[in-house]
Amino acid sequence: MTIGSYRATYTTSFTGTDVDTTNNSVSHLFDLTANNYASKVGLDTSNNPEATRTIFPGGGPLSAWEFGSVFNLNNTTSTGLEINEIKFSYMLRNGFNGASSQSLFVIVYSINDVNTNGIIDDNSELLQVGLGVATLNGLGTTVARGVYNTASVTNIVNANTGAPLGTLPSGKYFISILTQPNLTGGAATFDVNDVPLLGASESKNYSMNYGLISSPSSFVLNPSALTITDAAGTASFNFIGFGPEVIPSIGVSFTPNFNTTITNGDFSNSSIWINGALPAANEATIINHNVTVANDLTIDADVSINNSKSLTVQSGATLNLTGSIDNNNDGDLIFKSDASGIGQLLTNSSSNINGPATVERFVPAFDNTRRAYRFITSSVNSTGSIYENWQESGNSPAGLGTHITGSMTGANGFDATATGNPSLFTYEHLLDSWQAISNTDTEVLTSGRAYRFFIRGDRNFDLTNSTQQPVNSNVTLRAKGSLSLGDVNLVGNVLGGNDAGALSRQAGDFSFIGNPYQAIVDFESLPKSNINPNFMYIWNPNLSTSGLYETVDVSGAQDSRQFIQPGQAFFVLTDTNGDASLTFNEASKTPSQFSNSTFSTPTNPYSIDLALSDDSNLILDRFNLKFDDQNIINSLDAPKLFNQYESLSSLTQSGNYSIKHRELPQDNEVLQLQLIGHNRSDYQLTLEVNLPQGYHAVLVDNYVNSATIMYSGSNVYDFDVIDSQTASSDANRFLVQFEVDQTLSVSEINVTVFPNPSENGQLNIISPLFEQEDVQISIVNMLGQVLLNKDYNNRGQGHLTVNTSAIPEGAYILTLSSPSFNVSKKIILK
């Protein structure tokens, strides 16, 4: 039950003679508020008070009667509640002639519905847990006959120990008032004129509570059992019953371990809570309005979301749940997403969420004006199909949902297009291929299942227009279902003699997986076995023609791209043949926004980064070379995932690589680049060079026979691809050659070349060798082409000047030779 007004229906079955069988069924109202359960008068179908009735067969003699109501306390927390006070109404009949001071017993029973029929069949289904005593004084004197009065009990104790009752666990309870005068020194038997009558007449009860009655729900409760014991000690247990001319009128005031909202607003605003304060750490919470979480929030207790109400975690906020959320009452638990961020969830081993959540994944398609593929997953196991979620059940709300194509007719849940080309794919590592999904009307979303998804815009995009239109809108994909809590283990293993699981068991194979959590996850911290821990492969939809693969190296400095967003999918690489595993866990969650600044410095900063772009500076692909490892292929080297269009990589005997770790180069060592998939004519290569002193990188273009030195910092090299010239698009057109200044031998120590680098068109060479014999001087480029070859007869002089003004900028080898010596020096001309 949730907070509100309810109509309870009572029926009775009497074991003796019943003078009026027409009054064996009646209804009454009760209110459930944050702190009280209160019984109220019944109404007929016209919402008028029910007529009074008498169902007792006579006046006595009796030894006891017991009268009460059932209270459903199932919606408290697992820690229960404490009863502060029990109130009840009573009246003295006009013929009252009993003792002026009488004690009544207030009894709290727990109900054990042994027969599971929803009815208290007999006393065996009641277990007494609490007891209190109400002493009524002045009966018949200060308490007049025919007047309704109230009494209360606050000293409720444990029926077994006599200690204060304390906290009751959740459940159904029968709270009754027992009239038995002989227990407190009164007469052994009595009739209806000797004791107070319990409850209030319907009309009186109605007039007392009229202003509190709201439109009640139709609710059947099993209330108010009645036990009558006659003078012979025979107990007649009436299943459901009423005293003469009364209905139940018992109220319970308790200290709840919960708080409830009284208006819409932010969770952290104390004014929205009935207690005027935020829920305490052990206080269960009832969401009875539309509540937002705008800032990071920790909830330690239990949250219940009522029907048609909502708890919304706004973008940029994180809900840290160490208690539980109950959303089984058709409420809404929502995690928002927009351009500024995404709502996230942190949990632990004690966290629990019952019922569905709705998660959003914002896709900035319009902002980037790109119809492109995205690597996407769901954070929920959806309760409905893909069609009901990402396709908005075929509706077209602005900015929500997108088209998923794969049929010319619109069959199987797909949005129809003239070509029927699919737009949603999974990657099957066992087949090493993309597979279009077969339908969206029955297939559901599974958290962490990865998709390649072509996003055109929202569902108002015109699929009937045959021209290639730009995207029409940013897109928010919504999905409703159960969130993944606790560890999520992905494996590659053998079942029935065959490879199985989300991960490949084959060395060098790629597996396509997704983040199953509604939280950012750090790839580096995920526990892995036989999965390369140094790299992950993501898809950047904003680069190249329709996106490109980026290899994220997590082996050194922290990279913002290693933090996997909710709803993001990516590739991982299997290291060796054999079983593989990867585990998403709470420890890997990193919900705080990550700065693009480097948090740590690599132990060796030397590197060369190459970026391929077009003439508008659109990045088409990248390659990274790091000088911090051995010259062997190992897990630090990232195999290349090739793009649909241009792909840039290094080519070795072991294959193509997008990231290569190695030692510093040797003199004259060559790095072969490979560029395939030319899709345009004008390109740029940008090389960011960071090499130690004495190391030089030269970009060699085999098509135009040029060698261009790459200085420390950023270098840009423009080049063209000509359709009629196949050599211009040769995959191996470019290489990087390294030159290293050598330690001079004894004979070389006497040769000095300056300035080096030379910027004034001349070189000065000083050596006593010139005084001994004639010298031949040659200058050769990195392609082996001789640009200068000249004899110098300088005997008697210790220096000479060489004119280099006609030689292009670049790196060269200067050789001095004679019949008795041969000395080579590297020079740089600018």
C-alpha cells in the first residue's frame, strides 16, 4: 500500500443466531499518511454514511469480547517502525450501569495467514507481540452516557518480556481492544450495559472525519475480527464482525523510519519533505511527487517510488545508492543525458533496485552535422523490444529516438527505406564480420551488448528523400528495463567443444563489447585475463568521412578516452590462444568528469605522432610511435583496425600497427608507413616529433623523390593523390628514415663542420687533414642522390668553405675522402 485514502470492505459470518443477515457486509474508509493509519466511516454507493447496524445476537452474559482492525504495514522499511500511540473511540450506552473505572487491554498481534486465503480464520493465525493497558475513569459520571469519547495507550510493551515493544518488522498486524473486566478485578461476567462499547456509530465517525475523506481507492482489506466469549467460557470467533451500532475506529500513530515528499522539487530541498528535513541515513523514502536529483546524492536507506511519480537523476549528477529503490508501483526512475553530461549510478553489494529504470543516451548528431556510425550499447535489459525503445514505438517525438532500417517494406519492426539497407549491426568475432540484426519488433536490448548504429537524426528525418540529406536533429535514445548491478563478467571459453562467449579465444582477434553500467568506467582498471590491458579501440564519429577507429593507449599517461561512457561500445584484443575474461565491477566506475589534462607523465616522452588529414584539416586517421620499449612485437603494440576509408599505420613483418612501442632508432633505420583507402585527392601529413638531441627524422616521399627533415615539434607535409598516377596512391609511398649523430672516431675528431644546421647557404669545414692532401667532398640526400661532388686542392690551408645555396633544405650526408682517409658527417641545411 502507498500513501492515500482507501475503502475497506468487511464481511461477517456469525456462528450463533443472527437477528439480521442483511447487515453482514459493510465498507469504511481509512487514510494512510506519513505517520498514521486511521480508520474511518463507511460510505454507500452514493457516498453517504452507511446505516447503523446491530449484529450481536443479544446482551450477555459474556466474559470477554475483543474488537479491532487490521493494519497493513508492508510498506515500511526492512528496519520496521515503532508504535508511539494507539487511539480508539468508545461510548457508554444510555443504560450503562457498570463500574466507573475500568481497564481495557490494547493488544498487537502479528498475522500469520497459514491458509493463505487473506482471512484470519481463527485465533491460531494471530501471534500476540505487544500489549498496553488503557484505564478509563469517571465512566457514567464525568464520562456521560451516550457520548463518544477517545482513549489512548502509549505504554505498549513486548508481550513476552515486558520491555518496551520497540521496532516491528514489516507485515500485517491486527490491533484490538479487549474488554474483560475480571482481568483487572471486575466482574466475571457482563452484558452490553456493563462495559464501554468500542468504536463509533457510522454517522458519528463520518462527521468526525468528513473533512479528511478524499476519493478512495477500491481496496479490500481483511479487517476487524471479533471474539466473543460467553459465561461458560466458550469462545465464538467471528471471522469479521462489528459491535452493536458501531464500526471500527482505531488509529495508530507511529514513528516511521521513512520520509515522504509533499510537493515536486529537488531531492536536496528540505521543503519538499513532510518532515521538513532531508531523509536521514536510516530513513526510508517515499517519492510521491516528481523529484529530481540535480547534484551528486548518496541514499543509504530505501526509496519507494509511487504510481505515476518519478525520481530523475539529471545529467551531470551521480546517484550513489547504498540502500534500495522500489519502482514496482508503475513509477519512473530516470537517468537523463544531454550535451552537458549524463546521470549516473553508483552501487555496492547491499544496493538493490526493484523495477525498471529509463536511461537516456544523448547523441550530438546535429551539432556535428554528420550522418555517421556510432558504437552504442544499452545500460538496461529492456522490458520491451528495440522498436519500443530506441524507435519510440514508431512515434516521432522531436529529438527522441531514431530510425532503424533494414527493410524495404517496414517488416520486422524496421523503418522502411527504398533500398532496405540495414543501419544496426553487431560484430560476431567467431565470423570476424558485422552482422545486421534480423528484427527490432521482438529482439530486446541487453545491457552491454554492443552495436554499430548508423544515426541519421531523430525520427522526423525524411527517409523517402533519395538525396543524401544532412542530419536533422540531435538524438536522445531512451531505453527502459532493469539496470545491471554488481559484477558483470564477460568470457571467452569452450562450450560443447566450440568457442563461445562474448570474447574471442584466438590470439590477435578483436571482440566488440559495451559498458553495461549507467556509469563511466575506467578501462585500465577493469580486471582482465588474456585481454590486452594496454589498448582499447573506440570509434570517433567526428573524424574521416563517417568516423574512424582510434587506438587508446592506456599503458602510459592517462588518456581521457580510456573512460568508457554509459551507452558506449568498443573493441578489445585477445592476447594469446585460450580462454579470456574481462570483468566490469564497481571499483572500475569513475563518475567524476575527467579533465583532458595529463595526470601523469610517461617515463620516456620521446615519440612521433602522425596524423593524416584532408585539406580542410579533417582528421582521417592517426599513427603513434613511442620510443620506450624493446624492438620486439609484444602486448604494448596495437594491431591496426582498418577504417572504411583512409587507414594509416606502420608496416612490419608482423603486420600493421596503429601504435608501436620500440627502442630509439639506429642510424639509417627506416620505418615503413602504409596508407591505404584513398578517398580524396588533397592530403596533409602532420608529424609531431619529440626526439632526443642528435636524433633526426626524415619523411621520405617515394612518389616525388623527396626527403624532408621533420624538426622537433609540429611539421606539416602536403601531398596529392592523382587518379591517373597509380604511384601517387601506392600504399608504401611514405617512410620515415632516422639519422643519428655518431660518436666520432680518432681520425674524425680533427674535422669540424659549422654551422650545422646551416641556414646561410654555406658550410665551413676545418681540419689539418686539408694541409696534407687533396680532398673530395660529396653531399648525398637520404635517397642516395648525389647533390654535390667536388674536388678541393687546399694543401697548406686548414679550412675550406662549401657553397650549399643550390641544395634544398633537408638532411644530408657530407663525405670527405682522400686516398688516406674517409670521413662522413650528417648535416642539416635550412
